[in-house]
Amino acid sequence: MRLRRLDLIRYGKFTDRTIDFGPKPESGPNLHVVFGLNEAGKSTALSGYLDLLFGIEERSRYNFLHEYSAMRIGGVLELGGAEQIFTRTKQRTNSLLNATGQPVSKMAISSHLAGLSRDAYETMFSLDDETLEAGGNSILESRGDLGKLLFTASAGLGHASDTLSLLEAEADRLYRKQAHGTELALLKKRLAELKARREAIDTLASTFETLETERLDATEKYDRSIAERSVLSARLDTIAKYLRAIPILADIRRKQAQLAELPEIASPPRTWTGSVADMIEADATLRTRLPS
């Protein structure tokens, strides 16, 4: 990874200032010396570069000219032989932007840092008397990210940093401070929803007993109402039959009155019952033979 250009857009005492290191030479040394008087901004520029790589610190001391919400740094990094433009803003999430101003994952830069944290990178590449002394102690005691990396190299575990990067990425998916889309955050949200649902349907034992008594009483009343409705339905059916029979009964009584007015005639013998149809047919035949 190589820094091609550093843009101090709104950072520290700088506004729209750029340090351009130019393209990488095809041959020869690739060394740049940045010099200036005390308080010229050399340390500010170095801190801006670190903030571009790792994010502007939570309590950054470079907001004395621009408010936190306005702080912005950018630059061009040569990653894998290609130049990429990045911008960094002061916010907890989605602080790294690409050339079009769209948020990108921090892995776009951190994947090229071999697993180095900000402290380890600063210890290795931002050297002064204090960092040299602190780095030496870390190396001797195998403490900190730098000590761990050197111990890994000496132990022949060259791929440990890649494994650590993968584990860190997996840990970020599980949990990140102030993040809302991690697995743990989603599970906590689901737990809160279930707790709210439980509290909504939960009730005291005394209240449950009262409700149960009311339910049993309502069930008894319902069963009694169903039985009474069955009796009433049967009575309604009987009344409906009577209502349908009233016109027929009137017709029967009228015909009975008409029959009572007719003279008494002898009833045919019961033996004629089977020959009535034959007699009707014979009568019709005889009528047709009568002379007209």
C-alpha cells in the first residue's frame, strides 16, 4: 500500500489543503521528506493519514477549527497496483466513502494492512523517541499487536494475521459498538419484542382466576341458551305446521258442510273397489256406441 495523495479537506487548522506525493517512480528511490517549522502541521498531517486509514478518533483533538460533524479528510491510496480515492468523515458508522461519495466497508483499506491495528501501525511507521522506546518494550515482552506479529513470524505462523483478520470480520458481524445490523443486535431486538409480547399477554394469578370464573359462567349461560333455543325452535316448527294447516282445515270444514247438505245414498259394496276403473272404462265405451 502506498499513499499517493493526502487531502486535508477540513482537518485541524487545514482547509482544502493537499499533499501530493506523485506517482510511484518506475525505478529509483521512493522516499518523500515532509519538513516544516514547529506548529506547521506535520503531526496534524500524519494524524490525518492515520485517521484516513483507521477512522477519525472518537475524541479527536483536531476539531479546533472545524466541528466534529464537518471534519473530513481524503486521499488517494495505491492498493494492489491500482489507485483508489477515499474520503473519511467523523461519524460512528459508514465513515469511509469511495470516489462517488458512497459508503464502503472498512475492509476496503484494512484488508491491505495485514491485520495491523492503529496502535501497531503507528508504532511501526510513526516513529519518534517515545514510540521507539514503547515499541522496543512491546517487542521484548511480546505484548501488543506488534509483539504478537513478531512472535507469530518467529514461530513460523505467517498466516496468523490473515486468520486474525477473518476472525475480526466475523466478530464485527456478530457485534460492533453502536451498530444496529449485527447478529447480536438483531437478537437483542427480537428478545425485546418477545419480552414486550409476553408482558402484553401476562396477567396476575388473581386476575386469571377471576377471568376463569367468568369464562365458566359464560360457558354455562351459553349452553343453557343453546338448550332453550332448541326448545323454542321445536315450538316454532309446531306453530308453523299449525299455521300451514289452518287453510286446509277450513277447506275440509267447508266440504264437510257441503256433503252434509247432500241426500243420503247407499254406499257401494266394498267388493266394487277393485272394479271401479273397469266400470268407468265400460261406461265410456257404451257411450261411444250410442247413436248420436
